[in-house]
Amino acid sequence: MSQLRASKAGLAACAVICACACLYLWDRDPEDAEQEAVYPAVVECGFYPDELCSALSEGKGAAPQIAQFCRNPHRPELLAHLRAPQNCSKVSRGLRFISRPLSAVEQNFSLAYIIGVRKELAMFVRLLRAIYVPQNVYCIHIDKKAPRKYKTAVQALANCLENVFISSRGRKTALEGPESVQTDLSCMSDLVQHQRPWSCVIKLCGQDFPIKTNREIIHYIRDKGNGNSITPGAKAGQSGPGPSTRGDARFKPHPPQNLTLYSGSAYYILTRKFVEFILTDARAKDMLQWLRHIQNPEQHYWVTLNRLKDAPGVTRDTGWEGHFRAIKRKAEEGDGHDGCKGHYEQDTCVFGSGDLQWIIQSPALFASKFEPSTDPLVVACLERWHRRKALRQAEVPIEPHWHFPQENHFNTKSTH
């Protein structure tokens, strides 16, 4: 069924209907310490959500205002699959996970992911099923501060997918260092022992979402990255102050073994050979110890080691080129972007529905960050757009359950 387009007249009519239907809106329950937030009934508008999503992605003027009335809650069935007695076949099909490689290119180039999560369970489920294919492998690190029920639900999902596992962090490893770096290293130690022969590992957080499909990500790594590791950054001091010790503003002495210190992103794409290198190289171990009392050590560790001349698959001094996550920062407003349509959390934009067009047009692989408890519609629209694109690129027969259901009716109040 072709996607319906929203005209200005149709959007205006929808706005009137939505305004009348606001009597049915309920207030959201707050998230308690042990449980993911409950999202009660809200108004749905027109041919929802595809018509409104189309208008948002095309940047139609009235769409963001209408979206304020027409918000899509997390569907109860999304999390219900994780709370019901485990039938893994039903969980995988019910959550619409892709169950076969979509092309020969993808089948022959497996990726690994490290994903750090701590809140927004439904957001994590959406992220995982967007990047999930059976030939990849996924290591999940759950923050120790996450609620118990959250941890149980993530574990239940991992138990149903043989290529998804929870990090073994907590078990003693050969490398010990700052927690923010050590959690990634623990996942890497698990990944290199995994039976799937992955080629690169990508680091994400639970509030990221892909813009590119699995196939497009592989092409990006091969073509723009030349098959090398990608760690955007620059020499420390060129794009901001150097590293300082925790608790004061004094700079730390020079790094060990005459390493040149770089500052960059905590998120990366690393080749398997580079991962194996940093798990065994003496300089990597010394650097890890040196970073124990440095603020934001994850912003120095990966980018510094990826500039070593003798490390496999390293990136030379390319600066911030290859920055693969689309982020709106407040300091860049008016230059790199036209402002945050959601809200700023410190310096970073938490995307709103009005940001959808900017996200879709970005050349980046992923976008960050999303908070469905604040604006669920932007994630719902991006997810449906991303899935349609992935299925259009497929070279295999499409399974019916890979499609998201087409919803083309107007409801003033959703049922429980």
C-alpha cells in the first residue's frame, strides 16, 4: 500500500479534529524506580502515523504543530512481548525482527555492536530491532543504576536472540581501568571470543537510532572509511582544553610512552584487528592506567590509540572527518543546524518531531539523542521510514512480519 501524503488542507482539518479530541488526553504516569514508564491513551490523527510522518519528513509547516496533538505512545504490545511467558519465536516475530540477511553483501560482512543502556526500555527495543540482522552480533551493557525490572526485560530479550548477549562486566579481566572505558573493553573481550566472524564493532548508546540501513553502513565503512577504524577527533588542545584530573582544573602530566594525546568522540567504529591489538598492546594498557583520574577518559582513549602509526587499520590525522552520529549542539545553532525542535539537555538536543526532516537528510549513520517519553512520534516516524528503506533494498523475499502494520484510521482514544 502506498504511503498517503498529507496536504495542507488535510493537516489543518486534522488539527481541528485533534483539538476537539483533546478531551480524551490523559496525563502520563511518571517512571518509578523499578519500572519503565506507562504510556496511557492519547489522540491519534488522520491516516496515522504514516500521513503525519510523511508531512514531518517533508518539512511541511503545519506538521510540527499538529504533532503536538497527535502523539503516538509506546504501543502496549511492544513491551508486552517481554513480560509474557517466554516463547522466543513469538517474541521475535511479534517484535518484527528481521530474521534473514537481506543481501549477499550483508551476509558476507558481519558487524558487532556495543550498546550501553540504562532507561527507556521501549526505545532500546526500537533501536535493537532497527539494527538487528541475524549475521551480526550485539553486546549489551546495562548500567548498574538501571531498575531491576528493566534489567530483567533486557535479559529476557537477549535470551531469545542467540546473537545478542549481556556484557560479562563484573568478571575480572586482564585490563582494568576507568569504568566508562572498561565496560567497552569487557564487551570487546566477549566479542572476540564469539563464534561469529565480525569485521567491525560500532559503539552506540540506548538513545541513538540509525539513519542508514545495515547495507548502507557497510558501504560507508568500506568506501568512506576504507575499511579502517573511525574515531573522530583532534589533538588535545586544538578543539578545546586538554584533559584535567577529577576534582580540580590542573592538567594531567603527559601520557605514557610518549603518546600524543587526542580528544574525540566516545563513539567509534573499530576494526576487529584493531580491537585485538588494544586488548594486548602494552601502550594500550599503560594508557588505560593513566586515564584513571582523567575526566571523560572515553573521549581520549580510542582516538589516541587509533592514531598510533603501527596499529592495524588506524586513521591518520583526519580531524573530525567521519563523524558518523548526527547531533544538534546548542553551540552550533545557526551554523550547523537550524535549532532544536525538541529541547536541549545541557548542550545536546533531545529531538522533537520538527527535527525529523533534518535527521533524514543527514549524511550520518546514526542520530542522537531521542527520548520517547518526551516525544515518541519522532522515533515512531523514523523507525517506519528506516524499515521501509531497508526492505526496499532487500534482495530476498520479504517476510510478512517484517513490515510494520499499516494504520489508516482515526481514533480519539486508544484502548487498553
